Amino acid sequence: MKTKEDELNELLPKILLHIDGVIKMATDKIIEAVNSQYSNASFGEEEFLNVIQAANFLKLKVNTMYSKVALGEITCYKLGEKGRKLLFALKDLEMYVSRSKVKSKQEIEIEALNFLNSKKS
């Protein structure tokens, strides 16, 4: 015959699993609310993205975004008490992409010809 303690020991893992699921759902809702609060913030004419949106825009992982910020490769704005909230100006991200352009052979040849022609003058 099962004692109350045995029944409780059998139920405990199920209760913990349920609590874990409830906490995960609540956490997901909080994260979604925070992300929507900062989604596409704009100040004046300038549009800003949070780190997740900026990573999606550049097709990068969030950790890569943090690395590029730490290396000074990407411009951002640090907000909050300890500068933990990052915002990225859309125009800065677009400039980052344009600086990363790899020129075609034809573009390089045209630039070389223009350079040589300017030296002859």
C-alpha cells in the first residue's frame, strides 16, 4: 500500500515539469513584450532597431552582433543604467552593409583607369 509520501514523490516530478512550462511561457511573453516595446523605435526622422532586429536585418546571430559591437565594427547606441540596452540606427546598418560591398572586376578596372587618367592631368 502506498503512503502519502510515496504518492507525493510520484507527483513531484510532474508538478515540477508543469511549473517549468508555466515559467517558460511567462518568460516568453515578457521577452515578446519587451521586444515589441522597443521595436522600430524612431526619434525624429531616424529609425532604430534593437539587437535582435539588427541581427535579423544583417542576417547574423545575436552573439555575432555583440562581438562586432565589442570590436567596434558596428556603430550602436548604449542605453540604460549600465549601457546594456543596445539600439542600432537603421542608416548605420545600411552603411555597414554598403562598406562590406565586394567590387566586381569591371568596377576595379574602371576605378584604376580613372585613377591613371587623373594622374596624367
